[in-house]
Amino acid sequence: MRRGPLLLAVQTALVAGILACVVLIAHRHPWRLDLTPEKRFTLAPHTREVLARLRDDVTVTGFYSGQDPAMRQDLADLLALYEDASPRVHARLLDLDRSPGAAERLRVHTYNVVVVEVGERRERVDLTTEERITSAILRVAGTPPVPTYVVRGHGECDPRDDEGRGGSGQGAEALAADGFDLRVVEGAAALPDDAGLVIVAGPTRDLAPSEVAAIDAHVRRGGSLLALVDPPTPPSVARLLRGFGVELGNDVVVDEQGRLLGTDGLAARIAFLNQSLVPQAPEVNAILPIAQSLRLVEGEGVRAEYLGVTAESTWADVDRRSLGNGETHFRPDVDRRGPLPVAALARVDAGQGREGRVVVVGDADFGTNLHLGVLGNRDFLLVAAELATRADAYTAARPPVRSTSTFSSLALTAREARLVLWLAAIVPALVCAGVAAATVRRRRFA
């Protein structure tokens, strides 16, 4: 009679101890499975990369309307993700109508607004998306915007055009959200002294000698250059880039497997990114419509390496006949087999321990409004700009852009595609075949 209560007490204590251990482990190592299609409860790798590098405490204050519980819940969910991801982030949620003091101090007079603060530095976010909040954290946490000049006047894509197929306004908007302060400059002969990054995207006419000299001097002073060049490239631009150790192929990359994606075989997929430059490569590859290959050459005071390479199944149409008559037949003695380099990074010695940086991509169309949203193009554009500008570049995948279309895009990695193939086709077929064989065998011996 006495052993019964004692045994029960011991068992109860053991169960309580096990539950306490489980709660403690769950608290120290939280894990969440996000099954929402748009990954609503998961921060993008880029956001996590930014939060992991924080050195100061960040206060994020969100203002909501007490009359709109859905708005409050969305804002609370988003800020909770930031707070869970970093001990440096301290989030608070305030009803705007009931917090006039805080609203006046932070100069907030509308609902659904977030204010990011680090010490005396403050940034207001009116569109409360993950992309905008992360960008604000980057700015107030000590990463100033990069003065960026987009060169115009030689047939380049227009960064002020955010609706036309050939414009690059949406790319400019993505760069601005990523911390690049974009301005347009007509001609490159007189680059401003504060220029950090210079972008030359898709020139179709030659640059004047004074413009080539100005860009060359900018890089050799420690500046940055992002060159997106379609084939054929104007000779002056090709000579400028060759001086930085990157020779353009002036060919056309053919990717026969691209036909599976609905293209005509002239859209090249970047299958491999240099892991030493992009340690957290986005899972989704970029697609370059009508790209040319690159080759590294010797250059004075230049150290260059490849950034992106196409798949082995690609090849280079050396005389670009596929652009003329549409012929895409490989000639063994003329054309070159893949994999083919299509992007490169060059470091140029600028003296006194400094270096200029040049990123060259053998295609400019991937950054236009028509193609920026295709697969990993947006991420690749931002990675290229980051590598051209910063030694400690943020290269992880950015938050996906929410689509307003009736249809949502579907992008699968190679492993996911194989898994879908096995689960949707091969395994059901094998099961049906096995059942049929068993039925036939059973009837035969019945």
C-alpha cells in the first residue's frame, strides 16, 4: 500500500522532468515548418544574412489600426519573425490611436507604418514588406547607400522606364531597395566624384574615347563598374573590358535544354555560380536571353575569376548565325562546347591597398522589365551589383516578389523536379504494373 503512492510520485516526477526538458530544448532550438505557398512565416536567406551581421541593437516599431485586426495580425507575424531570428532586434507593436506620444516622437500619422531605429538613426517604412524592412535595417545599421550612376546615351536600357519591355525600371527599383542610390548620367565623360558604382547596361553604340578613359580612371581609383553587355558589343566597350582582364566572346550561347522551358534555345541558364564568391547561392538559376561567353586574359594589376558558368549541354555559336537564320546546329570543328563562362569578376589594383571592382555579364536583357522576374534573374542582378561594390557582399536569395497575377509561377530545382517525376509518374506506374502482374498471376493459378 505504501509503495503505490511512492511509485506514482516518482513516475509523475519523471514525466514532468521529461516535459520540462522538451520545453527547454524547444525554447533554445525553435523549429518551424512553413507550409504556406508563399512562405509567409519564413524569412528569406538575405534577411537572415543581414540580421546575422548586426552589431547594434535595432528597435522596430509598428503602428496598426485597432479597427483592422487583419492588419495587426499580419504586422505582428512579420515583426515576430525578425525578433525570433536575431537577439539584436527588438520589435514592438502599437495602436496608432492609443499611442499619440510615440506616434508624435516618431512622426507617424498613418496606419501600417514601421519605424526602424538604431541609436539616433531612424528610417521610416511605409510599405511594410520584408524587403523594405530589411533594407531599412541595412541603412540604419551602418551600411550607407551606394551612390550609383547609370550611364545613358549609347542605346542602354532606361532605368526610368518601369513599364516598357526593354526598360530597366524594375531592376532599378530592386537595386534601390537593396541600398543603391541610383541616378542617371547622360554620357560617362564626366563622372561625379562621389560615384561608387557605375552601371553600363546594354550599350549598342560606341563610347567616346573620353568616356572610356573616365570609366577606366574611375575603376583604377578604386571605383566599381557593372557592365551588362549583349552580343555584338561595341568595340570601344569590348576594349575597355579587355583592359580589366575580361575578353568578350562576341558569340551566342545556345542552350538546347532551354527548349524545355519554352524558349527557342538561345536563353542560357547559369548552372553554376562561383562558390568562393557566392557561398549562399540562390536555389533558382538565372536565365540569360541571348548571352555571349567570356574569357579571362592577362591584365596589368588585374586579378579576375569567373562568376557564372552555363551547363555542359550548352555551346557557343561563334559567328552568331542563330541570330540570323535561326539555325542552331552544332558544328564540331567551328563552335565551342560548354560549359561556358558568362559572368566574371575582376579586381583591379588601385594602389594604397585599395582595389577597383568590375563585374561583367555577357547579357543585358535579363535585367529588363520583361525578364527580371524570370526565375533567379532578379537575385542574380543584385548579387552582381553587390560583388561589384562590396568586399563582404550580401549574396543570399532575396525575399520573393509577391505576384499580383491570377496565376503563380512555379520554379523547381533539379532535385525537386526528379522527386516530382518519381512521385507523380514513375512510382504510380510501378505500383499499377505490380498490381496488374499480381492479378494476372492470381487468375492464372486460380
